[in-house]
Amino acid sequence: MGRAPVIALSHGGGPLPLLGDPDHAHLVESLRSKVPKLLKLGTSEAPRAIVVVTAHWSAARPTISNAKNHKLLFDYYGFPDAAYKFKYDAPGEPSVARDVAQALEGVGLKSEMDQERGMFTTRSLTVEMADSAVGWDHGVFVPMILINPSASIPIIQVSVLENESPADHFAMGQALCELRDSNVAIIASGFATFHNIRFFFNGATRSPAFRAKNDEWTKHVNAAVDEPDPKTRLNKFESWRSWPGSYEMHPRGGSEHFLPLIVAAGAGGEGSAEKYKDESAGLDMFSYYWN
């Protein structure tokens, strides 16, 4: 059995992929068909657990879900009632959570377990969980409902860091890389190509000028993930804020949807990433993976 994969996927806008939004049709199809094949679901080589690094959980230290069961956190607002009734009953796996913590400690990153916190912080709200177990946010349950609707594989949710440091996030990925050898897959759940709510809702993304700017930005993202040597790859990601269009694609203070890709780039190890794209909001939204 080979290494489990690393997949940096685009998880879409809030619950829209689960609500039949036509602008997410291509993305939904990829989550339902491409990603399960990459994970080898339904075969003897399917991962024994999946670590999901989510853009919607930022913390001072890498923070890990370590309960046996988790509620869902509907960390969005203004959607139809159906958006607040989803269920995803995959188990947690405390033993893998401990493996994640140990691996992070090995690269000098002290982590926390969510049962030690009982507090969940996103960019828009802070929620205190009554049972002191952090809920899975929509960066976890929205794509996983589409990827593995049977909820048969344990999930461990991991936060990104508030400091937004490329080096620290790359180091997180390098730590998680060792879990791949024990058949634990890594999913980095974000929106690396573009995540700027203002431009999304005012229709700017559909203009030829904006698409040209996004294409130029994407060339730099692709050049970084295409780099086979991890050290050179890290060097490129450390300067990502200097890439053309970076602040239009991810506004100042809003890099959380790009950071999971940097974690994935660290977890990818030697070799270039492969990629696929889905059209959404008039743009080509890229997802990346290392097998």
C-alpha cells in the first residue's frame, strides 16, 4: 500500500454546493467523482482516517479535534432552513489526533486539543460549545458530504494559524506528511484560487479584466505547487503576498482560504503537484493533489 494522498481542494461558498447552486455544479461534480477516486474510496486502499485542515478555524496554535463524535457547526447565516439541517456522522479518531499532535511537536509546533478549549473562533463569530468538543465547520462537512456521503471514515479537523505565517503552515504540512505512510490522508479545505466575498457578490469576477488578473495570479500559484523540491517550493510560498493580484484574490487579513494550500504543499513532500480546475463565478478554481 502506497502513501495516502494530499488534496488541496476548493470547498465552495458556504453551503451552496449542497443547495444545488448552479454556479457550483462543476465543483460539486469534482467533489463527488474526482476526489473519491484520488482517495481510493470503496477499495482496500481507502484511507483509515482523513485529516482535514480547514480555512474556517483559525487559532493561535494548531488545534485538533480529538473527540469520538462531533456536532456540526453551521458557521454561516442568511441561507434557507435546509442549510442548517445537514448531518454528517463520521466518527472522530482520538488516536490519530494524538498522532497529529506528536507529529506537530516534532517540528516544534505546540498544539492544542479542542476538548481543552471548548471555544471555536471563525472570522465572523465565536461559539462556545456546551460539550467542550468543537464542531466540524462547513469547510469540513460540506465537501465531505459530497466526497464520502457514507461517513464511513474517521475525520480529524485541524485549524490554520492566526499568524498567517507561510513558514509555519508549511511546517505543519511537513509534520502531517509522516501520517501519510500510515494511510492517513490529508485534505486541505480552502479556496486557493480566489476568496474575496466583495468581488464575488458584486459580479467583478465575471469581467474579462478581472479574469485576466486572476489568470496571472494563478500562474504563480501553479508555479509554486509545480516545484518538485520542497525547499524551493517553500521559498516560493513565502513570497506569495508579492504575487500579482494577491490582495484582490485574498484581501488583507483574509488569507485563511489560501493557507490550507500551503499546509498541503508542505505535506506533499518531494515531487510536483497534479491539478484539476472547476469553473465557478466566472473563474477557473484550481484544486491540487500529491499522490
